[in-house]
Amino acid sequence: MTLDLARYRDVIEDRDYPTVRAWRERTGGKVIGCFPVYAPVEVPYALGMLPIGLFGGGNRIEIANADSRFQSFICSIVKSTLELAFVGKLDLVDGLLFHSICDPARNLSSVMERNFPQRPSIYVHLPQNMTSPHAAPYLASELRRVGAALAPIAGRTLTPEDLARSIEAYETVRHLLRELYALRSQAPERISTGELYTLARLVTLMDPADSAPILTAAHAATRDRDARPKDRIRVVLVGSFCEQPPLELIESLEESGCYIVNDDFLLGWRWAQRRIRPNSDPFLQLAHAYLDESEHLRTKHDLRQPRAQALIESARAQRADAVIFLGAKFCEPGLFDYALYRKALDQNGIPHLFLEFEEKMWLYDRIRSEVETFVESMLFAEAVS
Ligand code: SF4
């Protein structure tokens, strides 16, 4: 299989969702739009539907209708996802999945339901108390409820066997993504973050059975690339777990002198830290995996693992020279995290830079010069030490 990254890039930027349309025509199946972060995509896929990532309109769509439904201080992804619905771009979506990550996402679910009653919006109530002995059984029952709510759209009922097969399909893709992430960390000159992001985003728009061969080919093509390391600093990037920055901005960060060796882009599509092997109760197993083995963020409300400490450990494990916080404008969960991160990074002597983005931004000169100055100061300090 040839690796056509330029074509994949066009696909992920195209809000006519060509891979989703092609899948629909080929299979006649239904499509479920999944708002980030931790949508349980395994459930609709187990019902023969295609779950796709709804990551807003990017910088290709003008907000004309959604502004009248939300206040001005709401993040862009909420408004542009609603705008996609108003301009008919979500007509190929048969239902929507939202879950309890923040108030704007919760409100978007209700606004969608009210404005587009023909397209069911299903809201997943994730547990907020991770240590309760009832958390896992509760979440398992919630996943069953979601399956039952989706069943009329799918035209069939959900069985544990279907869910086990679905978990396996997504585990295959997550495993391949973990390999690509590991490759980038080891040799970031062989696969850029722009390339890795393109592949990871493609996963959110394809059947896992179709995206897995692409990831396998990508690993084979990049693993042995003959690329010389550049004089760049290694950075861990955090803050972009929900709304996604423009791909051009990610590339600007790299061109400004950074090797991004870890990030939280599209985290919900690669949430499992370890491989999940389905057992006789895949609902309960998925619940346990989310509670105890998922990448955690402010939106998960897990007080057992201090996130700032996890960031310090990640930076050390990745041999990072610095941390860049790239947060979406008006994203409260992200900004709350930054306050904790900043203190811990200062205490541990890890240089850091705060940047803010909006998905619809076009100009990157200011951010680029900020990053260049940051990188130069670090390389200069290294040279004189
Ligand atoms: S970007 Fe932040 S505030 Fe907006 S929906 Fe996502 S988590 Fe919520």
C-alpha cells in the first residue's frame, strides 16, 4: 500500500467527509457523529455503524448561524460543530454522541437536539467519582443504555459478542497509533507531527478495518526513513485534547525549531494506555478500562493521579527539553490544568511556553516568532552551559 499523505491531508480538511460518504455508499450503514473527548465509539461500531469524530469546522467555515445560539466567550469547536449542522454538512450523520466533559459540550447536545430533532442526540453520563465501587457497574450500565438508544437507528440490537469484536477492531488501531507515537518519540526526524496528526485524524473518519492497513503502511514507510536529525528542541505539547489546532499551526511549531515528542491531540481516539483484551463481559471491561487505564484529563475528573505530576513524568520519560501548552481559547478545562502545570513545571525547572489558538485562525506569524524566540533562548542557554 502506498502512503499518500497529501491525499489524506485533503481528506481530513474536507468537511464534505469523503471517506464517510464512501463508507456509506459501500455499506449502506448509519453514521454516528462523536463529539470529543471520550466518546465510546466501540458501542456504535458494534452495532454496524460508523462512529466519526466531530472536531468542528476548522478554518474552512464561516460562523453565520451558531453565534446566535451561544455566548461570545464559548470555545470555537462548539460553535463550528453547530454551524456544520446548520449548513447541512452533518446531513450524512444519523445520530450524535455527546458526554459529560464540560458545560459548553453539554449545552451543545441540547441545542443540537432542539434545532435538529430529526437527528437523535445521545448524552453519555460518564462517572464523576472514579473510586466508588459502583463506578464500573454504573458505567457498564450506561454503555448498555447507549447501545439500546442507538439500536433503533442501527436497526439491530447490541450483543456482548458484537461489542467484543468492536473493542478488538479499535484496539488494533490504537495499538498501531501507539507504535507510531513511539517511533516519533524515538526518532522524530523520521515522522513529523504533521504527518502523525494527519494519520491519527484520518482514523476518526474511517472504519478501523480500513484505517489499520494505512497505519501499518505508514509505520513501514517511516520506520526506515533516511532522515538526519535537525538542531531542534524536544517538546511535550499539551492542551489540545478537544478543540484541535489548525494543521498549519502544528507544522509551524515544528518549523520553528521543535520536535514534538508527545502530545494530547485527538486523545479520546487513543485513550487506552494498554491493550484491552475483551472478556465475557465487554461492557464492564470497557468501563474498567476507562476508569483505570485511560489517559486522563481535567474532563475525566480523576483525582487519583495528579495530572501535573503525570506531565512531569511524561516530560522526563520523553527526554523533553520543554513543555508547550497549546490551549484552545475559552477552554476552561484546559486553562484550569495550565494553572497546575505551570506551578509543577516551575518547581521542577522545566522550561515552558503558553500559547493559545482558535481553530479558525489563519495567521501564525505571532505564534511562530514566540516559539522561535523560546527555542533560540534554550539553544543559546545550552550552548553557553
Ligand atoms: S474545547 Fe474545552 S470548553 Fe470547548 S468543548 Fe472542548 S473541553 Fe469543553
